[in-house]
Amino acid sequence: METFMYEVVSIDGDYANLKRTDIESDELKLVARALLPPEISEGTRLKYEWLQYEIVQ
């Protein structure tokens, strides 16, 4: 399974806008916060692998 890297661009209620950082892309991905770690904030970097999001430093 592939691994994708994201950054939380904004949080809007129950959703977060994520931007891919492992490739050049201006598109944002809208993801339900229930699928993300609860301690995220704007600027948090995430790794998506095996259908799970994980905070990376």
C-alpha cells in the first residue's frame, strides 16, 4: 500500500483540509476529523498509510 504525506491547511468544524506535501499539488483534500488524530491543528504534518492517518514530526 502507498504512503502519502499531508499537512493540515485549515480546520472547519468536523472537517479538515489537507494538502499533499510529497508531490507538487495545489489541490486540497477534505477529510472528516473523526478519521484524523484528535490532537491535530493547522500546520500538523500527517502520514497516510494503511487507511490510517498518523502525526509525524
